[in-house]
Amino acid sequence: MRPRSNLARRVVIAVGALVAALCVSQPADAQAPGPCPADPAQFHPCALGKAKSYRPPRTPDGKPDLQGFWRGPASGTENIEAHPMTDDDNGGPSLIVDPADGKIPYQPWAAALQKENRSKYVEPNVPCFPSGVPRSMYVPTQIQFLQTPGHLLIMFERAHTYRIIPTTARPHVGPRIDLWMGDSRGRWEGNTLVVDVTNHSAKAWFDQAGNFHSPAARMVERFTLIDPDTIHYQVTIDDPAVYTRPWTMAFPLRRNKEKGFRLLEEACHEGERNTDPLIRAGQQIYPGISGKK
């Protein structure tokens, strides 16, 4: 048998190395399927599944690294329930994943009040008031997360708003203090940051449709990285003064990977001219409601 030439021998070695490389198992996140669908009803169960196997990057203190620029589903600011596209509405699916019908489980009196809100009051985002929790997570704006040991800072491009969330044990502020963005206290449960939010002023709406809550609302947010560029965000709202049961929204926060991106100031207040005509037309600034009914 004639000996193989050096060229043939090199080809055999190269092919063998290629086959061996293809057979090496890849990291779990590299083998994961593509991104979950954007529709919250499909995204939520998909994200729960992906979270079980994804191994997120870590900060120097060992916590999942949520840092970066993010954006939520902007259509939710028009209506968190499903709504069709119209001339002045982009339309979109419900952000509500529980109950399964995608509807807010209002008590009868509250359902009637919600129908009156939009015609009676100036939508709180119009005069540049803070969007509150959780609306700040899906209002059309850019969001930045920064982490330090013991804190998560969330900055919003819109209206100068921000949240400082302690992630070490400490009590909420006293019950007499009400805040536009609520009072947040975080804790880590595995790879998920769980944030308990109380002390709401309740002067912000969930959306332009007038969906609302009372100062008695308790909101529990969950932030979980499910792949390098997606956070599974969910929030459960419990407000016995307004609803018949707790209910939950869930949706993706997608990473902004634009090179060199930075937050820009959205002044909003300066030169705002939409509120006065609405007040002259008979609408009022929304005062919120009592925590008891």
C-alpha cells in the first residue's frame, strides 16, 4: 500500500478535528431555542421554562447581572388589556397573564369608575407626572439598570424618574408616606430579583384607558434574566380595596444593544402645553382614590 501524502494526512486530521468539535456539547444557553414570543400570553410560560436552565452572568458580588439598557412593550401604556389598532391607538395584546381572560378583576364599583376616568380626568402622563409602578416599565422610554452590592438603581429616560431598590433586608417606610413610585424593597430568590412595592400615592394610572389602583395596593415584581438580552418581568397586584382577587402582568424587557447608547434627558415638563386645554375643556387633575371603599 502506498503511504499517504502529507497533504492527504493533513486533510484527514483536519476533518477529524472538525467532527470532534461539532460533537462537543455546547453550554445550555447556546443550545436554547430562539427568543420567546412577544405576546405576553405566550411569552410568560416560555420565559418560565427558559429561566430554569439559563445561567446568567454575575456581578462581582455574585448576583445575576441585570445591568444595561432595556425597553418594555410600549403598547401597554395605551391599555394594558387587549385593544385594537385605531387611528390614534397602536393596538396590542393584553399584558395580563392571570386571570387567563386578560382582564382586570375589578369590583363592580371600581369597573364603573374606570369607565369614567378617561373622560373626567387628565391622563396623568400628560402633565408629566411620574408613571408609577409598574407603568414605568412599559411606558415608551428607555430604561437603564445599574447595580451595586445591596442596591438596584433603575433610571428612566422619561420625566426625570428613577427607582432606588435596596436588595438587603430593611423595613418599608411608615404608612403615612405615599410616593409616586411607591416604596420598593428587594430580595434575591435564586436568579430572580423579587421586589415588594408599597406606599403608593395611587395618582398614576396603569395606562391611558384609566385603569387604576388604590394606595392600599401591594405589588410584587419579579425580574429574571432568561437569555443574554431578555428579562422576564412580572408583577402581581393585590389591592382588596379595588379588585376581587390579585392579578398578574408579564412581558419581556428587551436589551438595547446600540453601540455607544446613553440615556438622554426627556425634559417633558419644559414647554408642556397639553394640560391647560384639557382643564379648560372641563377635565381635572386625577386626585387618586382612598385606600378604603
